[in-house]
Amino acid sequence: MTDRTRAWRRAQRRKHGGYTHKTEPRACWQEKQWRLLYFRSAKLKRAQVLGRFWPYREWERELTDADPINVLFVCSKNQWRSPTGEAVFRNDPGVSVRSAGTSRGARHTISIADIRWSDVILVMEDKHSSRLRAQFRDEVRYKKLYTLDIPDLYKFMDPELVEILREKAEPLIWGD
């Protein structure tokens, strides 16, 4: 058996006429190089020619039409605050909402299925996030969990509660 070193392979290549397979130039070479254009106007023009969305915000808007963001509102009894959050954001395009409560006497007690469904979890108080982290540690670990700091002082669809929810929840839902 011969020792097939680099020198042996080179000699074989010379003997047999070089490489046996030819590489073709890339068909998408022009599309690949458009990223090297530095001016915004040039990038916009090239992206338009290629049929792509640029800048990122326009792409994000297009994605929200296809895949809604799943938001879970959580309070204690699922009686006033979290159902209000669900009602406020129910008709927003690009958002799918649910609500749940942490106590056993809640209208809808939070479950693993709710947590797995959600992309963003918005809890009303710190005690709710603590309870979720204690009960569903592994499920909540990689979820976006935010505390809104809304006390239990409001009734269902209270105008002040609606305003606070819009003010605090919208940046958390759309900002990520």
C-alpha cells in the first residue's frame, strides 16, 4: 500500500490533468454583495430590487401579521385585572391573549399548557411572579416574565386600569 501524502496527491493531479470537478460561479453572488453597500438610500434601493424588507422594523411588522405574539396576563383570582388585560388587547392585530390566576379559587387557574403557549407573561404583582417561579420553575425559566406592579384596587374594565395596562404592557409586548 502506498503512502498517500499531499505530495502524492499533487503528483496524481498533475498526471491526470488537475481537478476532475469544476465549480460553477454562484448564481446569487449579486444578491450576497448588496450588504456591503453602506448608505441607507443604497440599501433601501437594493432591498427593494431584491423584494426584501429593510429596515428591520418593516420586517418585524410583516412577521406580526403571520405569527401573533402570545401574551398571558396573570393575577390572583383571574377576576378583575387579568381579564381586563385580556379584554383590552384581544382585538389588537398581531397579539393573541389569555388570562389566568395563581390561586386555587381562580376562574381559570394557570397551568403548564398556558405557560408553554405564551411568549410573554405579564403578572400584576411580585407575589405572582414568585409563585410562578416556585410552581413552574422549569417552564418559566426561558420565558419573558414581567411584573406590571398594578395593585388589586380596580374592578373589571375600570377606565383607570385600562389606561395603566395600555401604558405598561404595550412597551413590553412590542418592545422585544
